[in-house]
Amino acid sequence: MFSESESRKIVDRIRQCESANTTEVMPQPRTIPAARYVDGDWHRREWSRVLKRRPIAVCPIAAVAGKGDYFTTDLLGTPILCVNAGADGIHVFVNRCSHRGSPLARAGGKGAARLVCPFHAWSYDLNGCLAHCPHPAGAELGIDQATLGLRRLPSSTRAGTVWTVLLPNDDGDSLTELQQFAPELEAIALDQHRLFHHETRQFDFNWKMGVDAALETYHFTAVHTGIARAFLQTLAIFDSVGDNSRMIFPKKRILEIQQLSEVASSIHINYFFFPASFLLKLPDHSVLFRYLPIDAQRTQLDWFVLVPPDDTHDEIFWRSNADLFARVALEDAAISEATQRGLGGDIAAQFTLTNIEPGVAAFHSGLEQAIERATDLEPL
């Protein structure tokens, strides 16, 4: 998935770090006020000024692969309905009937011709237009159907994923910053994968703790003992472009490879799409996941296990891989929930980011700057 020159650069950087018994670092440590993980006012700034204004991964294209396929989820308290309208593309709507607000769907589905509200059977076509309203013979509803379509949100499909922005704004499209990683993201061909497993879990910790854990390897040997032995301890290669980033976690076997073509099978790659979405590229498959807040101290984690089109493995193999991701996520969650409980009312506490946690530091810097740039907005 990498060009020969890019593969060579990756191997050189890994070997330089390994020979020096270090990893890629940032110039100096920094601290984060622990209050940012509990404070309601700070949380409202994140919610309204950043999370609602930046692209969020709704689902992989594989979840709505065919015409009439649909997927539902919740993003920051907004019910979402993602629909494949065939030649008209993939749309993202607020999952709410324009009549009395009932959700049109409560799960995913395949091959729907129309979207029908379960409350009064108002039906919408796949483009969100109100197509039919039942009414008693001789009675007039007194409405203009043309004005009562579903509320459509801005959306796009990139890197095999459906994206949306909950609060349209003039900040520009931060996904364009991914151009630097475009060739490798295209090579993954996530849009051709099939969805093997989707799961949602809720945890009692601030959403940033989940993002923090996904952006560093320093904790691997202590927390993820089951997988840590395969990797070069805390060694990681970090690259950022705008607020987005890429982290490469090398396995020990990369020090023994003979061909550059073996690089992709010797590393795990975690792409971070600021502020809350990730694509984890593993040698055999990929996992799309996101951490979003329910409130200041509760988080929802969604993940999608995606299998490539040339897959020859059986169900047991993929189930074990899906279970492995769940196990790692739950190990991170256990630490994060314990940390959250320990904060209590100690607003003077500080979190320290060491030199070897550049991904976490870059995330918090991006969050601070995004909030500062949006000071003209009042929290919603």
C-alpha cells in the first residue's frame, strides 16, 4: 500500500529509533488541566465549537453498500439515518419524521424502496422527499408535502467512509488535509470491504480519554500485555497534517524483513481524523472507530470491523479478530473509567504528557486552537 520510497522512509525511521533505543518525540513535555475532563463549561465549548463543526465518521460505505441500504446511529445526541440512494449517492439525514419527530428506523436495513415512519406511516423516498401521507377518505391534511422532506446534513464519502458535519460552517473541509495520506488510504480500498461486525459500547469516562489512549503506545506493555509482545515496545512513527495524523506501530518482525513489500504486513497504522474518528489498518483487515461524548463524563465508542474483498479466512478467524479489538478497547476503558472516578472535584490536578506522547499532545493543541478560532460562537 506504500510506494517503494515511502516504505524505505518508514523502515529507516523505525530502525533509527530502534538503534537509539528511543521513539519519535516532541520537543518538551506539556501538561493538561484535569478539569477539562470534568468541567461542564469546557465540555460545552468542545461540543458546540469543535465536535459539531468538524467531520465525523458516520459509518463505513460497506454498511450501506447497495441501493436502499440504510444505517442508523446517534452522533452527539442527534439521531442519524444514512441512506444509499443508488445513482443519487449516499445521503445523511436526521433520523426524525417531519410530522411528529418519530425515528424512521431503529437499526440498519437492506434494499428499502422507501423509508416509512412507524407512527403515522408517512413515507419518504431515498432522497428524503416526503412521498406519501395516509389520510381518511375525503379528509385534507392541510400540508405542503414538498416542504416536509427529511432534514439533510452535509455529507461526503472519503477513505471508504461516510462523513457528516452536524453544524454546517465556513471553516472549510478539514478532510482535504488528508491529501498527504490519500494514496495509501486509496490503496486500502475500504469502500470495497465488507462489514463483518459493528458494535456500540458506552463508558463512564470523558471522550478525550478514549482518544488519548488511541494516540499513544506508551501504555501497551502495562495495559495490553496480550499484544504488546509482538511490537517494538513503545516505538511509534508519528506524522501529522493539519489536525489529522497517522501513527505507525511496528512489529518486531520489521527488523528482519528482506523486501520492502513486507513493510505493510509488519506494521499497524492508526489514522486519526480530528476530532474523534480513527481508521486502524491491520495486516489482514481494518477497523473504523470513533469516540464521541454522551455528556462531560460519559462516552460512546462505535467500531466497525471490515474485511477485504480478497478474504479467504473463515468465520472463526474474523470473530477472533473482532474479539481482540473489543478486548483491547475494554482494557483501555477500564483504566479510563478508573481515572475518571479519581478526578472527583480536584480541579487543580494536572495531566502530564511526556516527550514520547506527541500524538496526544497534537490532539489537545488542535482542540485548543479549534476552540479559540470559534470564540465568536456561544456554546449551544
